[in-house]
Amino acid sequence: MNLLKKLIYSSLRPIVVAGFRVYFKKIVIVNPGRRHIKGPFIANCNHPATLLDPISSAFTFPRYFHFLANVGLFRKKIWA
């Protein structure tokens, strides 16, 4: 990860975390001990709002994430 991305990510993360704590009353994590696993892993978030999935993953897990997006995010030019 280059320096600019790391700076943006680390700057925005506390703001997003605070927003999630206000917006969501309760977040359920199944097997919370596995959040600190070493090495590569796949996190699957099951939420109907596609845009909230990557944000909730980044908020819930303590390390940097790489994301996959579905085609619905790229149908409008603003997200592409």
C-alpha cells in the first residue's frame, strides 16, 4: 500500500468508526477471536446494502482490507 492510500485510510478510519457507533446500535460478530488471525483470509459480510459491506468490514476488523465490488457499484459513472 502506498503512503498516500495509507494516510487517507488511517485518517478516515476513526471518523467512520465513530459514525458506525452512532448509526448502529448493535453489531454482531460471529467468532470474534478470529478477527486477529494472521495471514490471508476472506471476510464475508451479509448485508443487503452493498455500500455498507466494505465499510462495516473495515470497521470491524483491525487491519487493512482489500475489497471486491459487484457490478452494481459501477453502473453509475460517479462510482466508476
